[in-house]
Amino acid sequence: MVRMSSHDVSSLDGPSSELFNSAIGGDLFNFAIGVNSSYHVQCPDTFQAAKVRWPYLFHGVDSATQDWIVDQMHSVRPVVETGYENVLLVRLLLETRIPSIRKSSVAEGLTVEGILENWSKLKPVIMEEWSENRETLIDLFGKVRDEWLEQDFATWIGANRFYPGVSDALKFASSRVYIVTTKQSRFADALLRELAGVTIPPERIYGLGTGPKVEVLKQLQKRLEHQGLTLHFVEDRLATLKNVIKEPELDQWNLYLGNWGYNTQKEREEAAAIPRIQVLELSDFSKKLK
């Protein structure tokens, strides 16, 4: 999430004209920084997408195995940057559980800790060994979700929830809010409208396909109407914040790691040791939007 202000961040009690760009999360908004807790919706989406993609593997999965995978997914979720990766993870977990179906060279002996530490190296290996394509999986994941929305919108919405206080924080924010997410924009918009009661103009929602977050931040800071404002970026992926730090052009952004999002204790401790990053509590989120 990003916010820009003509006031210093310390003067949060007074009026401000700030732009808070929410890395939605989420992803801020789960999808990037946990404005909403969307994992409950991602599990059904993910299993359905996996069944469509690999019916010979998933249609025979019993409920006990599926429950085990769901439980493991809660632990490995912090590695996910884009939704389609959930589909890869459920198959990888299935292969660790059932040796007879293994097609990847990395599944044997793989643990949750191994996935958390090495996902960036594991992902290209399994995609090559499974002959998978990123764009194909993104398209599949979106289509499965679209079908669910069309057939049972109420259940899809009901499977999500916002973190306590976030809806009101967005609803009553004095700042201009931007959503930057790896989720497709139409899903982010639906969740904001239906769950938070907030309508964010479409031009302020940067969803999947609009480019890397660092590039979106560059675009936003160059806008004439944002000149002279203080910039804030809230994210729940430490790797994304590190990418921002690598860009000298983005030195003016104040960076926050939302500690209620999809990150680990180890990542929060690492972030706390980086001078440029402030670890943000959920209870302080609404204050930052005032």
C-alpha cells in the first residue's frame, strides 16, 4: 500500500493529504499485505484449478490428504507472490505425500521449511519438470475463480474476510488509496466493494499484468499531483521491499512490512534490522491512513 503526504509521517494526528498505496495481497489486501484474509477462498480455487490441470492426480485425492495439504498450505503461503503459485504448491505437497506419483526431482524429503527457504529455486525446477507455463496457469486460476464468482458469488465473497479494523481504515481514510496487487484487478475490486464497502476507482487499482510493483511505484511518484507529498509503501513480502531498496529512484518511499500478512517470524526479524523498513502492526494501520 502506498501513501503520499505533504505532512511528515510523525504528524499522524493532524489533517493530511497523503497517498497510501496499498499493496493488496496479497497478497496490502491479503494479497500483498493482508488487508483481507483470502486464504480460505484460495484453497477451493486452488484445488479446483489443480483438478482441472492434473485430473489424473487430484480427482482421486481423499479428504484426509486434502486436509493435510490445506494445513501445509497455511505454512508455506508466505512464499507465494502470484496466485498461480498456489496451484504449483498443492501439487508439490501432494508429491511429497504420495511417492508413487512423483514427477519432480525435489519432492523426496522436502519439508515446509525447505519450501520456505528455497521456493525461488524450487519453482523453476518443478515448472520445467512438469512442463508448465506461467501464463497458462495464471489464465487457468483466473478462469476457475471467474466460474465460481459467476455460479455462486455469495459463497465466494463469504469465503473471504477482512482483518479487524481494515474496512473502517479504508472507508474513513483521509489519504488517497492505491491498491497494488498480484491478484487480478476484478477480484480485488469485488472484495473491496462487497466486503469493505469501499469503491476504489479502477485507475487506482494496479492488478496482475500492470507490471512489477517497483515500476508501479515509479509511475506513481512521477505523477504531477503527487509532487511534494510524502510516500508510503506497505507490503507483506520482504523480498518486494528489498527490491524497492535496490532502486535508487525509489529512495523517497517510506517502507513498511505488515506483520499481520503472509510473512514469517524470521522475515519480520530480518526486516526489523533493516533501517529503511518499519515493521507495522495491524493496530497502527488505520493511524497511517489518517
